[in-house]
Amino acid sequence: MDFTKKMLRDNALADKVIVVTGGGSGLGKAMTKYFMELGAKVAITSRDLEKLKNTAKELETETGGICLPLQCDVRHYDQVEAMLQATLKEFGKVDVLLNNAAGNFIAPTERLSANAFDTIIDIVLKGSKNCTLAFGKHWIDSKQESSTILNIVTTYAWTGSAYVVPSATAKAGVLAMTRSLAVEWAKYGIRSNAIAPGPFPTKGAWDRLLPGDLAEKFDMAKKVPLKRVGDHQELANLAAYLVSDFSAYMNGEVVTIDGGEWLKGAGQFNLLEAIPEEMWDHLEALIKAKKNK
Ligand code: COA
């Protein structure tokens, strides 16, 4: 099976202008590349302009598409507004906001300073709010016929997760915002959806979430029923579908793409997977023996 294949037809995103926050590296970069291959014009944003410029140049060479690097710290509303105006100046319009920028690190919660907690909330929740509000107001004021917000959350947005509590708290907020606005802003032609990815290794996230030899100790692939981590193209395929007109009737949805990872942790008897096949005859006999008494 080849899960690195590209899903949509050529030019599926022609005429779309897409803003990808945190688009300079990792999953944001992978999604940006595929959007460009499908004909979209993409603005990528982050705090690090040099990194963005290098990424934009690399992706333009690889895809023949157009990529605009824009410095923007999503924590600051004035910078988000300036980023929106720069996108409009360059491309004349914007169709899609992809809230991908995130911040995270592992720590026991009692070790966090108030500022450490705030830092993650500010990037993830306040950053997504800043972009959503600025772009939403623009789309409503300009009476744009259709537009899309796509938020990258995580499966622990609804389960919660120990040791990444600020991130879990913030992502839960982003998920609530996704579902709330899907209803409230539908009348303006604005769709809101989310993707909850499981493990899709990137250097940035893995260095923070599995530092040192933790990556070897905790093999994420073992936690996944499908016994592997995700390929970036699989995520890019889903994101491209959700920002395209093919998903025009999807609104307020969160699509999990994790190989079954979170459900494996949730099902009460999932641990019975550890029982070897040959033991089931014996167990069945024990159960039936009880029944017959
Ligand atoms: N454990 C405990 N506290 C930590 C920490 C850790 N591993 N890393 C940072 N902090 C604290 C800092 O000490 C500081 O608190 P203080 O002022 O009370 O000392 C606070 O968090 C902010 O850290 P700072 O480095 O000043 O913030 P920043 O804005 O420069 O960086 C981060 C933000 C910490 C999220 C950084 O990892 C980052 O830039 N990440 C972006 C990319 C990313 O996280 N990608 C992965 C997404 S899954």
C-alpha cells in the first residue's frame, strides 16, 4: 500500500488563496507544499522571517507555485491584522485560514510557571482566536461568498492529556471555537472544520515532546493499532480536501487521523490484544465452563 500518494486532481485548489500559520516548517510546510502543487497561492507565517523566506523559495522551486513569506507572531492581534492586509495586498483576496501554528512542551504541570502556561495558551488558543477574528471580520465585512477556516487540533483536545496540560486546555478551546463558529458564521458562507492528527513526527515537535532518548524509549508507532506513525502526505491530502470545494457540505467537523491511536487507549478491554492467539481456546473453555455450572 502506498499512503504517500497524492489524492486530489491537478488544479483542485487553483484560484484559492490560503494562509498557513506556522507554515515555515513541519506539518505546516508539508500542507503548504501540497496546496501549491494543487495550484493554490499560499502565504506562510511565523515569527522567523528568514526561515519563512527559505521555505518559500524552496517550495516555489519544487512546485512552480507562489508562496509569500510573512512575519507574524499570532499572539499579537496587530501583527495578525498586518499579515492579513499584506496577504490581501499581494493576492487581492484570501479564501482559507489554516490555524496550524502551535507551541508545546512536556512538563509536570506543577513545574510550570504562570508565564509558561500562558505562553502555550497564547500561541495556541489566543493565536487561533486572533487569526479567526481578524479573517472572519474581513470576510463578513467584504461579503465574500465562501471561505474556510481549518484548525489543527489533536485527539487529546477531548480526552485531555497529562504532561501537556496547557496544550490540551488550549486545543480544547480551539475545538469549541471550531464547532461554535461552524453554526454562527455559516450564514456568512464561512465553514469551520478541524483535523485531529495523531503521531506525525516532525523535528520541531519531536524535539520538544520526546527529547533525548525518549523517542527510542516510547516508540509512538507501538501505540497505534495500525502499527505506524502517519506520513505527512496523508495529512496534506486530508487538509487539501477540507479546504477545497469538494468538502463544501462539511462544517463543524473534526476529523481524526491517527491510525486508531486514541481509541486504543480508551476501550476498556483493548488491552486484551496482549493475549496470544493460541490462548483463546483455553479462555473460551474457561468461560463456557462457568456458564454450564
Ligand atoms: N518546561 C517548563 N517551562 C518551560 C519549558 C519547559 N520545557 N520551556 C519553556 N518554559 C517556560 C519558560 O521558562 C518561560 O517561563 P518563565 O518566563 O516563567 O521562565 C515560558 O515557558 C516561556 O518560554 P520562552 O522560551 O520565553 O517562550 P517563547 O515564546 O520564546 O517560546 C515555546 C515558546 C516555549 C512554546 C517554544 O518551545 C516555541 O517557540 N515553540 C514553538 C514551536 C513548537 O512548540 N512546536 C511544537 C508544536 S507541537
